[in-house]
Amino acid sequence: MVGPNGAGKSTLLKILAGHVNPDEGEVTRRRGLRVAYVPQDEHFPADRTIRDLLSAAIKEEDIEQFERERRISVVVANVGFPDAELNAGSLSGGWRKRLSIATQLVTMPDLLLLDEPTNHLDLSGVLWLEQLLNASNFAFVVVTHDRMFLENVSNRIVELNPVYA
């Protein structure tokens, strides 16, 4: 999804994620749909480890401990973290963005909503994210101003713009 700043792209994602109520109408989701939302900016406690944060993301799920550890290990490897015991405060902006994405991937979503996911990512991070999304088995909606990224990961681009009725 593309459009000018202030057009409502981020608000629409928050509505789809269930974080904001719509002014009008209603959102109907398939029963059991697992929706995950990656905000533009996320702040993590500096003293928490990657493993702690991933574990916290799935703490409410009714899964066995071995499944919890398996999911965390798979996500740590897929995201490319060199060590799951690193503190969030030691991560660069790009690695914090990867951590934000990882905390949602570990929930095994059916639908992943990403708001400006390439912010703070360097070229290798953007290429990693393109590869991840292209190989994914979940649906995703991306809000970004990075048209090249959109062309590389999407099969449909929608423009949200107040000039259109």
C-alpha cells in the first residue's frame, strides 16, 4: 500500500490489526485468523535479550516448552541474529527492526501487517526481508514509500490517497 503521508495507511493497518476501532463500519475476520502487526517504530527494554522478547511474544499461547524453544530457535536463525542472548539495547536500528519483525514471526501469523518495514534497514536487511516475504507461507500487507521493495514482494499495489473518492 502506498500513498502520501497522512492518507491513513498506518491507521488502516492498526484497524486491521485490531489496535484501533474504525470510525464507521466493522472489521470481520475469519475465525481463528492469527494477525500480527509490525509498527513503524517499536521500543524494547534495553536489558531484555532477544530470546526473552521472543518468548514474551508467545507467552499467552498454549504450547509445550519444546515447541516454544523450537519456534524461537527457528526465528532467530531465519532473522539472522548471531546470538539470541544479545540485549535489545545493543542492537542497531536495523537489527531492532528485524527484532520487531521476529517478535511477530514467532507467533506464526496467517496475516502479517508491516508498517514501513524497510525503515532503518540497510541494503542487506531489505534484501533479507524481500527474501523472507517471498518465501513466506502467510499473507501480508505492507505500507511503504519504497516502491522498489513493493515491486519485489507484492502482486498488487494499492494507493490510498485522499484525492480519490
